[in-house]
Amino acid sequence: MTVIESRASAVAVVRKPVWRRILQEYANVFAIYGLLIAMVVGAAIYSPVFRQPENITNVLRQSVLLGIVSIGQTIVILTAGVDLGVGSGMMLLAMLASGFIDGQDERVLPVIALCIVLGMLIGLYHGVLVTKLHIDSFIVTLGSFSILRGIGLGYSTAPIGSIPESMSDALYYGQLGPIPYIIIGFAVFVIAAVVLLRMTPFGRKIFAVGNNPQVARRAGINADWIRIAAFVISGLCMAFAAMVAAGRAGVGGPQIGEGIELDSLTMAVIGGASFFGGRGSVIGTLGGVLILSLIFNLLVVLNISRFYHTLIKGIIIMLAITIYKQQQA
């Protein structure tokens, strides 16, 4: 056997089939969607109420808020950061939107634009503190969690203002035929996020910075700018979610966004994201969101006490911690 032949045979042995590499890379995603399909089939067989089109639509609609925030959270986690300020930020922006609009249709677009800018500025603030002052993202956003909530409660400790019906219909309740506008919009949002991360230079830089920021810098990537941009995107997602939440409730209140920071972190980890950065996917995170929404919907359909909602959420969080520890090992 010649040297060339021996090298070729060695490469053939080492090189894995494409399907095997895909299975290994997306094992979490396949597992999540396998579980999701099994749950849907089982629920449809067990409960006639569950398989009604209206209920399926309701599950998808209820997934949107957590889905939007979780995708923004995933992008931050890909850069080895976390954003614990999303829940308090949602509360503040929803209350500001409802208070400023106060039922007036002509105020809707300017106030929504203002809230989106504010959300992005909050993300910019987080990113600058993390990258320029070298403060850990956990500390920065934990501080924002309290600061933003304090500002919101200073603005009002009770529901304030009102959202006009036109805004509620456009952002949550309106439908195009049998499909709600919000589900169509969320589908477009998910596709845009997948394209951003997988098919653009910016997306590849996010993964590069998350994997190894020093190597990324030597490759000419501005790692600080990428991390700042990730937090700005998370702030943008937070603002969108706040507008949807206000539209759904018809009013801004202190309960909006409560606990969503932990839920979004959990969904990202269950979807395959690593707190070390550089690993995760929008599709995986979406699968985690759909599973959580499906579980809660089944509990409602089966008329099970809300106590068990909290219990099951705790079990899911423990599952996410277990997955994280396995990644760490």
C-alpha cells in the first residue's frame, strides 16, 4: 500500500458520515421535538378537548411571549452571557406603553416606537457595562432586574392606562382567517432569527465569540461589539414581548413579565444552549417553549390545580440544571 493510499484510508476511517455528524450536532433538538411529537399525539388521543383547532391555536398563541424573550436570551447566551433584566424590563415597558397610550389610537405607533428604542437602550446599557467595565453579565442584569422593577413600581403599583382595541387585535387577538396575526408574526420572527444566526457573517461571529473570544479577536472580530449587539437584540425582543403582553392584557400592570427571565434561561438550556457560549439554536429553544406551553395547556384542559403548574415548572428547571451540569462535565 502506498503512502497516499494509507492516508486516504485513514481519512476515510476518521471522517464520519454526514448523517451521523448531523445527529450528534443536533441531538438535543431531535430529542426535544421527538418528545414534543409524542406529547401532542398522546394528548390528542387522551383528550378530545385538546385536539380541537381552537385549543391548538391557543397553545401556539400562548407560546409567543416566552418564545420572543427566549430567542433574545439564547442570542445572549451564545456569547457566554445572561440577561436577567428581561422580566422587569417587560413590566416597565408595558406599563409605560399602556400609561402613555391611555386608550388613544393616534398614540399607538409613536409610543410603541419609543418603547422599542428604550428596550434597545437597556440592552445597550447592559452590553457596555459587561464589555467596557468588565462586569459579569449576571451581576449587571441582576442589578437591572431590581432597578427596572423599582422604576416600574415607582411609576405605578397598580394597573395603569389602557390599550385600545385596535392595538390588542393587531398584536394578539386579531386573526387572518383561522390563524392569529401574532402566530404569523412570530413564525416570521423565528425564521429571521434562524437566518441571522446561521446564514449571516454576524451570526457566525456570535458563535465565534462565544466559543473563544480571544481567538475571535485574533481573527479580526470585534468581540465587544458582538456582545453589545447581542444584548441590544435581547432588549429589542424584550420590548416586542412587552408590547404583545400589554396588547393581550389590555392594560399595563406590575405582574407582566414576572418570572420570565428564569423561564427564558430554562428554555434556552433545554434547547441545547450552553452558558459557556458558542452552542445553542433558535429551533431548540423554540422546542422547549412549545413543550412548556403544551404542558400548561394540558393542566388547564384536565382541570388540574395551579399548584401543579409551579411544581412542574420547578421540575423542568431542575432538568435544565441537570443538562447544564452535564455540559459542564
